[in-house]
Amino acid sequence: FLYLQKSYEYEIAALKMVELVDFQPNVIPICLPEGKDELIGRIGTVTGWGRRSEFGKISPILRKVNLPILSNEKCMEMYKISGKMQWIPSIFLCAGTEKGGSDSCEGK
């Protein structure tokens, strides 16, 4: 996929390993679900090095937070309530709470 900077679509990475991975207690495979509908309502871990304020510097450390996974429709509804119109593409996975205040930039 080609990363689309305007919409942030396809901001992913795929690694092709040159050697077999030696699985350990902290190095394990993950199983991806068939569809994201089965994830809605479950808790996911969000990570990132985002900006800690609107025009601030990028975080020097990886931040993380556990948040409930939402449907994209619910996510767009929450944006609308906050006064922002935001399209969430179908390939996105949305997570958060109605009160806000927690994201990968803040890590809380």
C-alpha cells in the first residue's frame, strides 16, 4: 500500500524476516481478527510518538494507553459532538472514550 499523507491511510509497516523468529515469552505471534466488528467494545493498546500539544515537539519516548475500541460510526459521531467533522476511513480502527483526554500522544 502507498501511504496517503492527506488522509493518513496505510500508515502501516510490514516486515519480511530474513531468518525464522525464535519465539520467546515476550516474542509471540498475534492473531488478527477476520473483521474489526468483533473487536468493538474490547480494550486495545494504542502507542505512538505523537506531539504532546497541537504544534509541540514529537515525543522522544514511545507512549501507550489502553482504550476501548469503537465503531468508526461512533468515532465520527464523537468528533461531530466535539464540533469537528471527521471522516474515519473504513480501514481505520478507532479507540477512545467520550470524555477524551487519553491518546497515544499523551499516553495516559
